[in-house]
Amino acid sequence: MTRLELRGLVAGYEPGLPIVRGVDLSLAGGEILVLLGPNGAGKSTLAKALAGLVPVAAGTITLDGASLLDVPAHARIRHGLGFVPQTHNIFAALSVAENLAVAAAILPRAARTSRIGAMLAMFPDLAAARRRAAGLLSGGQRQMLAIARALIASPAVLALDEPSAGLSPKLVAMVLAKLREIAVGGVAVLLVEQNARAALAVADRAVILVEGRVAHEGAGAALLDDPHVAALYLGGRAA
């Protein structure tokens, strides 16, 4: 079942200077779709446009058939979209438990405790560190906390902007494995990544952006060994 659709999406930070230039993509429940491409290709801009943080000049964004374009960024979680930005995605001075409580505040009071408990069960490292200040967590634990905060409202779609940035290969593998577990639970996952090989290993599908446009797409496993992908990812221009 298709959960998220982007059609003809044009977005950028300044009027008349689009970075994303007419992108179409769709995402089904339980699927991981990875956005790859060279620096400046528009990957993070697309994710931020989806989250309502970058102006959309043209095109549509629909989640379960309903448009998100007129929904403010802070309200999109209520419409089923969870977003994990690359930076500033936790409150460093608050404890793990306090971070989760803040995220759970949008839920009905009766549901908050159970959802926080579900996140601690999903992320055992966070449960063990629940009273620790988030700023004292390891890089991998911080990303897990950011993901848990985005999941606490049970979104249909989870979008993440470079969750592996700055992490060791072992922690990258841990974060991506957790995303696969989340997708198996039925959540549609849109993943912006620079670590192409690791991301393709867990992706169902991948879209490669070059200069704000879709240059190539296909199944994650098939693209791992596709020489055309290497050329595009290293900055080659689409034919």
C-alpha cells in the first residue's frame, strides 16, 4: 500500500532558485527507500521539503492520499510523518526519559506512558540509560533516541536525513539494522544517505538524485553492483 507520494516536486530555499527540480517518488508501508547522490544533489532539501522546512514551489506531497502542503511543519507528525533531522535532533540537556516525554506530549495523556514504554523496549540501550543526559550518550545512542522521539507518535512514514553522519561503521550498521526492524513493523522509511553501500544493503529501493532530478532508480540489491550507480554517486551527470 502506497503511503507517501511526491509528484513534480520543486523546492528550494530562495524563490526562483530550485534545488529539487520535479521529483516523482512513492513509498509503500514496510519499505525502505534510500535517496543517494553527490553533494548538492538535493537529497536533504527534498527531505526538509517533505518535513515542511523548505518552501515547495510546485508539485504535490500526499500522505495516505491527503496533501501535506498546507500543513505546518510542527503539525505534520499528527498527519503521520515523523522526521529525524541530521543535527539538533535531541535535547542534550534533558535525560533520555525527558526527551521521550517531550515527544509524547502530543499524544493523549492516557497513551503517553505506554508509548514511552514501547520505545524503551524497542531500544534497550536507551532503557539502560533512561536517566542519563542525552548529551552524554554515544553517537549511536543519540541517533537511536532521535529515532525513538520521531516514532513515539506512531507515524506512517519516517524520514531521516543522514542518520549515519559521524558514526563508526559498527554504529552505522546498528542504526541501519534498527531501521530495517522498524520497516518490518509496517512503517515506510525514507532515508537520505551518503554511505551508499551500507544504505543499499538494507534498502528495498533507491533513488539517485543528480542536480535535483531523479537520475537513476531501482532495487537496492541490484544497484549495489551497478557501475552506472557508481558514476552517478561520484558526481557524474545524467545522460
